[in-house]
Amino acid sequence: MRKTIYVFRQLFAQLGTGVMVVFMMIAVTSYNLTYWITIRYTHQNILFYAPNALQMEQWAFLNVSLDLLQDDHQTTLLSQAVNQLPGVVQMAESQTFYFPMQDGRVVNVDAYSTPLLNALGMRDSQGQRIAWNASVQDECYPVWVDARLKDVWPIGAAIPLLRSAHEPLLYPGISFYVAGHLNYRNAVVRLSGMQPRSTLEDIMDMSGDVYHMVTVADWMEGLMEYRADATITRCLQLEGPSKDYIKSLDAEVRSKAIGFCATYQQLLDRYNSTEEALSKSYASTIWFMLPMSVIGLIGLQAILFERLKRLSAVLNLCGMPRSAWLNGWILLLASILLVPTVLGFWAFVVLQRLNIVYPLTMGLPARIGFLLPVGMILYTVCFLSVLPTIWCIRYAKPIDLLREADQ
Amino acid sequence: MKTLRLINIEKTYNPGREWAVPALRGISYTFYAGKSYALMGVSGSGKTTLLNVIGGLDFPTNGQCLWDGQDMTGLSDSQRASIRAKQIGFVLQNYGLVEDLSALDNCIAPAVFAGDTMRKARHKAICAMEQMHIPELARRPVKRMSGGQKQRVAIARALINQPG
């Protein structure tokens, strides 16, 4: 073992820190560079991102609420995300999109599906269907503008969605009513992730524009308490609207720097075009990286070969047994293999935490499926390229040193 | 007294071929420990070939090379490597050092391969370098040494296991 460690140490020293770093970088790059380049140069194309596109029907309902997120972790996270991606940002594990506004605020946009809204029914306390008149006029569905809950439900009215306390909430759309993010003790709580089978207790103590949601049971783990300070200030429903209408609405929203309105088809088109752009970017990246990696590896291998050949001969002259040589190599290769893997994983995790990778990878198995094989191929090339070197050096003999000296 | 005995050593390069080159023909001699020997000859006379055979770096075509009665030609690679580590010290004309490593790292190699612990090997290497009056060069990479200093390092490495 001592001999093995000694040989390993000499091999490592011989490779040199710089060479090792370069070598590892190539391997790490094969994992991450594609991601990085893609994110860096294509994110401008991403305006809309529909993670659960297949679950959505033929139109998108955009519930735009203006939430002032202040002094909380999510604001920080959003700020980071907004700074990194000056387009729309999708938060992890949600269907919410965030738009940076000109005045620094963040607007979130929730997407809901037709069946959900139909299921919600949106009835008032008298059981009348409200503000959801699915009448079609010139392909234009009615739009809610500045609809506030206080207009829908009188203060103190029972919530029509709630059958009674402790009964399951039938619909997951309660967040629709309480408008996204709720501030509670400087922590922002998002209710749209509420499970359909959640139970509500003493829900909603409404006074003015402030809605208090007292207790939610069986949501996530145990009892949780929330206080809702958010107000729906703007709800936009779009279903098959006319182009002119879309344009006017879009212009209006754009002029107020709120965000963009689009039908699902537009979202889908944008999504597909983004996909296409990303794929092209991947392809160009790969075509660039592959030959560069191969050329770099050949050069690196040539240098390594000469250095290691001499090392092998000298150590053999000094009495190095073959087993120590092979074990040292195995140890070295294991470390070469392990380090970039760990580094790559770490880098990926960091990128995810910074919300850089996540928006592009969430819900895109095809893209990941495209990336991983390429990464693995490059990584394998890196790894296998060392083997011929080992094979050649295996035959490096100390006698070469003597011949060299004799010359 | 330890001996190195050569019995009818023959070495032919490319044997059986038209361009076969006989380098050694029937060399028989006995070397005794503690004595100095000089091997002299014109270029191409087989000096290096003989040293290779003696050092266990090359096999003779015929004959035996007995290190203290033990035939080198019948040993495996590992066994010959072990003998090289314990009983032979090499000082090459071009020193045969690893340029990027320090003098100390170069010197401890034979001791490590002879089975010493790293601490003991390091101690022996320092002693050998003191013997050669170069202890201050221990941490210096060989590539930053003069020719004379390299030679001393090579000698220190050769002496570390007290060969012979």
C-alpha cells in the first residue's frame, strides 16, 4: 500500500496541478458547459414557459396579481432570479411566472386551466355565478379587470367553496381567491400549492381589502396559520380572444409594465420556438465542444505520455513493482473520475439553487435526455483517452533510461 | 562476501534474424562486494548491454547472472524489481532523475520500494544527501539544479539502500 500511495503521489505530482485542473475542467465542462452556454445565450428567447403545457387546455387564463414582496427570502430569491433572467422567471415547483416591473416590483402570473375554473364555479354567497360568464362574443371571452374580492363577497360572507369546517376543500384553486402570495410575519406563504383535500377552518375574516385566512389544517404537515394581505387587483381571463383584443390587452399590460398576455397557443408557439432555439444552441455547442475536447485531449495525452513514460522508467529503475504501478494508476484514475463527478454535481446543485438551471430543466425531460448522453459521451472520451497512455507506459522500461544515457 | 557472478553470459539482439546483432559473447566473471570495477570498451562493444543484464533490466540470451547465488534470469519482473531496489544502485550518465520532483522525492523512491516506511525512507534519504553534502537541496526540484548537484542527488539515491 505504501508503494502504491508513493506511486500515486508521484503520478499526481507528475501530472501537475495545472494539467490536472485542465483535465478535470474538460470533464466538468462536458457536464455543465452546455447548460451554461445555453442559459447564457438563449435565455432572452424565453418569454413564456409552460411547464405543464400538456395539462393545459386550449387557452390560458392569466391571473395577474400585483404582490409587493418585501424583505423576505422569496423577494431575495426573486430578485436574484430576475437579475439573472431578464425575462419571465418560473419559480421552482410552481406554475407561477414572475415578471420584473419597471419600478422594481415583481408581478406574478398564474396559469389555470379551463376545467379548474369551471369547477370552481365562482359563485357568490347567494349561489349566483359571478364574473364567469362563459358567453362568447366575437371569440372574445369576458375579462375581469380590477375585480376585487370585496366586490365578489361581502365582508363576513361565507366562502362558497367551503362546505363546512373540517370538510375537504373540493378544489385546489383557493389561491385564486386569495391571490397568490400572502405575507405572514415577513414570510411569504404561497397558497396555490394547497392540496385539493385540504381542510379549512375559520377561513377568511375579511375586512376591507385585507383578507385573513386563519387556519389551514392538513396542509402539508400539521396546522399552519396564514394571514393574507394580498389583494387581487387584476384578473385577466383569455379564452380564444380575437387578435385585436389580444393586441389591445397586451399593449395595455405592456404599457403598465405588468407582463404579457397570451393565449395558450401563443404560449405553446413561444415554448416550441424556444425549444427549437435551445436545441440549435445545444447542437452548435456540441459541435464546437467535441472537436475541441478531442484535440485538447490528444495534446494533453502527448504531454502526459512523455512525462509519465520517463517517470515509469525511473521508478522502475528504482525497483518499483508492477503492482504498485498499476494500483497507483487505478487510484489516480479513480480520483480523476471521482473529482469531476463530485464537482459537476456540486456545480449543478449550486446552479439550481441560484435558480439558473431550474427554469430550463424543470419539466423538460427531452432536453435533459438530450444533454445527458452527450455529457456522458464526452466524459467517457476523457476517461478512455487515458487508457492508451497507460497501455503505452506499461511498456516503458528503465532500460530506455540507460539507452538514453548511453546516447 | 557478497558476489555477483556472471556465467557465460550471451546477449544477441534480434536473435534468429538476418540482422541479429551479437552484443555479448560468453562473458564469465565474478565481482566481489566492496571492490571497484571499471568496464571499458569502444562504442558498441556491449558495456551498456552488460550493465543492463547485471541490473536485471534486460535478459541475457544465454548464461546466468547470480546475485549472491540467486539467478536473476529466472526471476519475475517483480522479483527483479525488488533486487534492484534493495541491492543495486544506479547512477546514470544523464542521472535518471525525475526533473519535476524534489531531490528528496527522487531519493526516497528506492527505499520505499525496498519496503521502508515513508518516515524511514525520508530519514535515509536525508542521511544519504548529507553524505553527499547536499542536504540543503532536499526540497529543491531537480530541474532547478546544476549538473553537479544532479549527479550528487543521483548518487545519494543510489546509495540510500546501501547496495551490494
